[in-house]
Amino acid sequence: QVQLVESGGGVVQPGRSLRISCAASGFTFRSYAMHWVRQAPGKGLEWVSVISYDGSNKYYADSVKGRFTISRDNSKNTLYLHMDSLRPEDTAVYYCAREYSTGWYLAFDLWGQGTMVTVSS
Amino acid sequence: SSELTQDPAVSVALGQTVRITCQGDSLRSYYASWSQQKPGQAPVLVIYDKNNRPSGIPDRFSGSSSGNTASLTITAAQAEDEADYYCNSRDTSGNHVVFGGGTKLTVL
């Protein structure tokens, strides 16, 4: 079925690195731009990053720019987020989401179940 | 970048109509999309573009927009509509995405 499944979350010390993944199935992954969105405990949704369908364009929220790197492997139908120099404020559930858009709107029509990243000593 | 502002909490009596609003400069250029999130679950898209519903979303959900304000209206709210609702749009640069802070809807 059409789904996104995140993995790789866990507890990591401040300043360390972590890579999380999102496996896509049931649709043509290489045709869609993909995003990471996070949600700190008890807080709202925060956009993190986007990668174009072919990986040629990437954008980041100011809060993670220079520390996080988004990538994808279309041969493996997998999206990645490599997180360096992690901070306690990066603690959140990280969701991958599929973009559905035109020039006039951008929506997330498919979400994963999320993977929890906890940054703590 | 830009911001989207939502009321933190709204309540509605069972069967009545409620409107949830979202304000921001980016909404003068882009339509908002709306997602519903229930406790412990991932968000689910309920409205996108001018006023479109994904398959499976009840027609009691509708969207509208005027100036810098987008609205999500739930007509004849049901108990299962109790959830957090988030608006989002492209930001004013067009390359990033911005979310509203979310509105917690309580159905009384």
C-alpha cells in the first residue's frame, strides 16, 4: 500500500550526529518532492527541509541550516536526513511527508508515522 | 521567511459550525493547506488549494481565503473532529514552507 515508514531515531548526546531514513512504497517515489517536518513534545509542526524529485534542489529552515543535510536515493525509494551538531532543541518526532503542489499551494498528502529523536546527555 | 498565526484553541458544540482561521503575509500569494492531527497520530491532509478535499475527507470540511486570511470551516461538527488543526503554505520566498502554530478544536 501507499506508505512512508521512518526509522533511525533514538537518543543521542548533544553535539553528535544521527541519520534518519524514510522508506517509501506503493507510489512512484522519484516523481515527488519530499519533506521533513518535526514536532517537539507538546508543540506544533515545524518544517525542516525539502528535496526536489531528482535531488537537484534542497532547502532548509534557518534553525537547521548548516547542520542538517537532506538527501534521497531514488533507486532505493528512500529519503534521508543527516543531522550534525545536534542540540537539545532538536528533540522531536521527525516526520517525512510527500509534497502535493502547484505554484499556488503546497500540501502534504502523505505522512509517515514519525521517528523520535531525543538529544540529551 | 514568514509566519502564519492561528488561534491556539477553539470550541464548538456538537452539530454546530466552527471556523478556524490562519493569518499571514504569504497567504496573499499562496493558498493555505490544512491538516488534522489527533493525539499520538501523524497529521492528515483535509483541505488543499482553494477548497479541495482529498479522497475520504467528509464534505463537512471546507476552505476559503480572503486577503491574508485563510479559513477552515467544519459544518455540523462531529465528536471525531476534535483534534489539532494546522495551516501551512509556501513562505514569501516560495522555496520554504511555513506552518501555523496550530488550533486545538474541542467539540462540546
